[in-house]
Amino acid sequence: MPNVCTNGITIEYEEFGRRDGIPLLLIMGLGGQMVMWHESLCGQFVDRCFRVIRYDNRDVGLSTKFHDACPNPAQLVADVFLGRSIKPPYTLDDMARDAAGLLQALRIPSAHVVGASMGGMIAQSLALQHPKLVLTLTSIMSTTGNPNLPQPEPDVLRLLMQTPPIERQAAIEHGLRVWRALHGPGFEFDEVRIRELVELSYDRDPDPRGTARQLLAIATAANRKDALGSLAIPTLVIHGDADPLVPIAAGYDTAEAVPGARMLVIEGMGHELPEGAWPQVVDAIAELPRPCAP
């Protein structure tokens, strides 16, 4: 796969669709590699005339790692939960600048930007920092960073905070447990597809340490709610009503923050993008940009 050097690091990315298609940048969430944007989902966007770009955020997959900058992120995460002030190795704004640099390296003057979970936070930061780069914003199962919002379900949070095993099979089974915990009751849990993605992620990058550093970027980020009120771009907020990690109140909070934002609630969806929800997601995003020529 290709990569670009930007913002002082290397970003691994992949494209789907025609080069003259409508640019669509997909930003994945905490610890998630770009392959979590399933190829079949990317193909559905291509069918709607999009040029799809997915990429590995810094510290996961094949993009630059920050082991030397923060060799013991678990201790800093503990400090955050204890209320201590820390300086993270990088911020969500840094990660947004990575996204901007990728678009600029690909000579894409502006794109429709879609972010899931932490990716939605990065997408929001990108729209605030580089409004000319963002044609439309779609924030999926994400949040403004408002500290007054409901918290994750404790059992799910404890599972996510566990350090994954190193051995391949144990790591894959742990990943499946995590995805089952995030799954919502409105859709069948597709173990075959999820297992394939977990295995692919492990084989691309078995080192989980970057996830804790990304978590530090989330935990130390400022509340974006007031700033989001300055956005003047078409915005879509998608959230499942059974999300155990980022409760749906965060989705409503995001939609309320951005003037004119549309809220799409997917019944029975947890903190995930199950295949059964793809048609709703693709249709809603495709309605934001102007129609493309056949």
C-alpha cells in the first residue's frame, strides 16, 4: 500500500474508486486500523461515485509509531483517571493535521470527511482547523468532548482498558470479546466478518501500545462543543441508540452543536458499523454532496 510523509510522520493509506470521483476521507477510531473500514463498505461508496481514501492513524497499523515519545502510556492513562495533569505525546489536533496533510499530499483541495468514534473527534477537529478542506462532515458514534455527557457502561470500559494478549490466537479472541461487548441487539453479530478483520489487523500490526497513546489524546482534548457552533458546512451525525461506549446523548449533543446538522439514529446499533446498517449510512452520506455525473 502507498504512504505519504506529512506533519513529520509517515501515513499509510489506500484508495478505492476513480481518481475523478468525489473525494471521501474515512477516519477510523481508537486503535482501529484503516481495514476496519471494510472493503465492501468502501465499494458501496464507490458505487455512489466516491473516490474513497482510508488510512491508518498515527500509532496504529503501518503509520508512524510513537514508542520513543511515550514508552509507558499506561502510567499516563492512570494519571489521567486520577485527575493528574499530563502532557500527551500528541493531540487530536495533531491527528487532524495528519488528515489535512494526507489530503494535501494527494492534491485533494477538499473532501467529504467521515469519522467514526475517535475518528469523528478527529474529523470535527479537522473541520475546525481546516474548514476549506472539508466539504461535508459526518460524525459517527462520536462526541464533542463535552465532559457533562453520560459515561460508558463500566463493564465495557473495563474490557477496553485491558491490555490485549501478545500471542496471536489469544489476541484475536480478546478482540472478538471486545467487539461482542460493543455490539448492539438490533443486528446479528457477524463473527466470521469480525474475526477476519481482527485477524487482518493483528497480522498488519500486532503491537497494541499505540492505542493507549491515542487514548491520551482523547482524554486530554478540549471540549469542542462551543467551537463546533462556528461550522458552516453540511453535517451529518450518525449514532446507534444501543451504544454502550459513547451513549447516544453524545450524538444528540454533537448535532445540537453544529448549526443545521442532521441526526440519524440507527435503532439497535451499538458502538460499531454492522453490515446491516451500511445502506442507511451510505445513503445518508451520499445525500450530503451534490449529485455526480453518471
